Amino acid sequence: MDPDAKASAGTVTAFLDRLGARTPTPAGGSVAALCTAQAAALVAMVARYCQAQPLVEEAEQLVDAAQRLADDDEVAFGAVAAAWALPRGTADDDLARRTAIDEALLGAAVPQALVVEVAIEVLVLVDRLRPAARPGLAADLVAAAEVAQAGSAIARRNVESNLSTLPDSDERSGLLRRIGVANGRD
């Protein structure tokens, strides 16, 4: 197993093997991003059949963005794991460790907030393609919408979880607003 492998590299089987291993990454954040990438790829396929080239290009950009976010999530959550591994003991050690954990959790929320935004863009493309899709393609659009919603829900929950123990800050509030949470302490 290669701990430095990226979610977007290799085979599906290799990714699933890594996902099932007892390692901190990949995990739910990578799954959220790759769900969103798959949804965008389905949209690109339907757009090709509908001869909607501008929508193909938009969907392909979203596939690329979501794949990058899967990789970014692995790096960011790797930083969280590294922060949790810092030594404990003295008050200075504990403070440095807690600060590193908080910073890493804040950083790990960023790719996931972006996954939510990409998933929403995928859903917009689904709506734009719906009128042009033949009945056989409509099922693919439904699948794309469901998978994009799943990716968004996973990513939203990851952001909320990462930020739940952090003190209020402009960065924290901004990330919560990006995912549609008005009051971060609900």
C-alpha cells in the first residue's frame, strides 16, 4: 500500500483497498470529492449525447476540480493526523499540539467546503440538461444528481465536524457560510 498515493491516481480497486485500510486517509472527504467527480462525469456524458458542447466542457472542468479536491483532502487530513500525533506532556507541548490540531482542522475544512460548491455546480448543470435529455439519459441525470447530493452531504458534514470544536473566527464563520450554515453553533 502506498500512503503517498493520491485519490485520483491509480485504479478504483487500488483506491478502495486504500480506503478500507486502517489509515487516516483516504476517508470520507475523498469519497465526497470522488462522488462529485463521478456525478460531473455522468453530466459530461449526457451533455455529449445531447450535443451540448459548452456543458461538456463545464462538466469536465468540474470533474477535474473534484479530483483535485480529493487529493487536497488527503493532504489536508494527513496534516490533521500529523497534528494529533504531536507529543503531549508539558503545558507548552499541549498548547502547541492543540494549536496545530485546530489549524489542521480548519485547513481540512477548506477542500470539503469546495466540494460542496462543486457539487452545487454539478446540480446546476443537471438542471440545465434535463430539458434536452431523452428518457434513457434522464436516468443518468437522476444518478448524477443523487451522487452529487451525496457528495455534498458528506462534505458538509465533514466541514461541520472539523469546525465543531474550533473557537469562533472569521475563517471558521466563512467556511460555514460557504456550505450554507448560517449559525455555526447549531
